[in-house]
Amino acid sequence: MTRARIPITEFFSQESPIATEYRRLFQNLCKAGEKAELKSILITSAVTGEGKSTISSLLSITAARKGNRTLLIDCDIRRPAIHGLFQLERRYGLVDVLLDGEPSKDVIKKTAIDHLDVITAGKVTPHPSELFNTRTIDGMIQELKFYYDYLILDSPPVIPVSDPMLLAQAIDGVLMVVKAGETARQVAQRAVNIMTTNRANVLGVVLNNARNSLPYYYDYSNYHYNYSQTGDVNDNGGKTSGSSNSQQKNSNKFPRDGKHLTR
Ligand SMILES: Nc1ncnc2c1ncn2[C@@H]1O[C@H](COP(=O)(O)OP(=O)(O)OP(=O)(O)O)[C@@H](O)[C@H]1O
Ligand SMILES: [Mg+2]
């Protein structure tokens, strides 16, 4: 396992264009939360490597920077990444709660960001598929909701494993990540179908890696955003649409080869 060279908390500048996109994404989620409770959000995708862990982390940082008490939970116990991104210990985390009945409050770890806590994946288990029992997860989520404004759950992909499907039963909404230019439409559609037929509340799709795949008119430079000195942005002209079709554009701050933000 390689670890992130710098923690994601240092990498993610509030002034960067990508931070603006995350603020928009979060704002759309807040709007969706006005209609129905939206305190727990699962981030998943059809297949591996579409950007789930990155997006979960950056969305959590964004929520916390807005002053919300936020808990990021690494529910990808097969390929956990959150501990690496935040440079925390993997051990003593979710698996310890679900398998050994450790109190969930005891496994919470603080981060360098105010209001942002993390539950890492925890110890390695040989039988990850047996871990996600909806009742246990549901109990844990309900308890943690009491202490936090937002719970953001990073999860494995939908098509290879059933964990996201089981997790989705216990949470308020699901954001699907699609890697633009790589994930075939039918594959992404199949993942959404799997989730919706299992009564998951799919909120929308976050399009990752868009800069390298979409035509020029989607490029950030074609939007006339008004920056102020504080880095705040005029939020009226964005392309990110409502909660049913949120788009997160790629930032070239991310190394394409993942050199800086690998596990
Ligand atoms: N928009 C982006 N542009 C370029 N690289 C990205 C982008 N988003 C994520 N990455 C990089 O792609 C790699 C995979 O990202 P990440 O780990 O977030 O995906 P994942 O969906 O969680 O993967 P897995 O299914 O293995 O858990 C990482 O090295 C990450 O830094
Ligand atoms: Mg991941």
C-alpha cells in the first residue's frame, strides 16, 4: 500500500476552480435536502477507479468548511482509500464496529479540518461480503446522524459487489460517479438500475474527469465566473445542474496518473 504524499486536506485549496465546483455540488445537495431529509449520502459508481474516494473526501471537506459537522466514513473495506488520503491509521474503524460491536463513537478520528471527522475502514476482514447487514448499518447511521449534520459514505463500486446496494438501504441519498470518457453508458446505466431497483434514492450523477472528455464549451474557462479576493465565486452561471443531474468537472490540479493522491 502506498500512502498519499500530502494529505488531501492540504492539497485542496479553497481558492481553486475545483473548490468552486464542489461548493456548487454541495449547494445542490443542500437544496435537495430542503424537500426530504438528506443527512447521509453514499458515493458510489459502476466500476473501480471512477473517483469515488476523491469525490467523497472533497465533498466532505467542502461541507465541513461551510461549518457543517461532517463525518466521512470509509465503507470500501475491500479497497479502502480514505485513511491514505487523510494520512490516518486504517485500523480501528468501520469493520471493528460492524464485526466486534465497538461503539461507533469510539472509532471516530479527527482531521486537520475543523468540523470534519473520519471513520476509517478498520481492521482487515477475510469475509467482507458478510459484513454489511442492513440492520447493523442502519443502527450505526441513525446513531451518528444525531451528532453530525452530514454523513458521507465512500463505497465500493456497484457492479462487482453488493455492498453499496446494502448500504443504500440505510442512507438518505446516493450520488453516482461516472468517469467521463471511460465508463460506457450502458455500464453506468446498469449501476443506476441496480441501485434504483433496490429502492436506493439516487440523487444524481457526478461527472468526473470531464475536462479531458467533453467538448471545449464545457471547459471552465468558458464560464464567466466573477472571482473576489476571498475566492468566493458568483454561483449563478455554473453548469452544474440540480440534484437530479449534478456535474462535477475535472480539475487539472489532479494528476492524471494519480501520482500525488494514490494510496
Ligand atoms: N478528476 C480527476 N482527474 C484526474 N485524476 C483523478 C480525478 N479524480 C480522481 N482521480 C485519480 O484517480 C485515481 C482513482 O480515484 P479514486 O481512488 O478516488 O477512485 P475510486 O472510484 O474511489 O476507486 P476504487 O474503485 O478503487 O475505490 C486516484 O489516483 C485519483 O487521484
Ligand atoms: Mg475508492
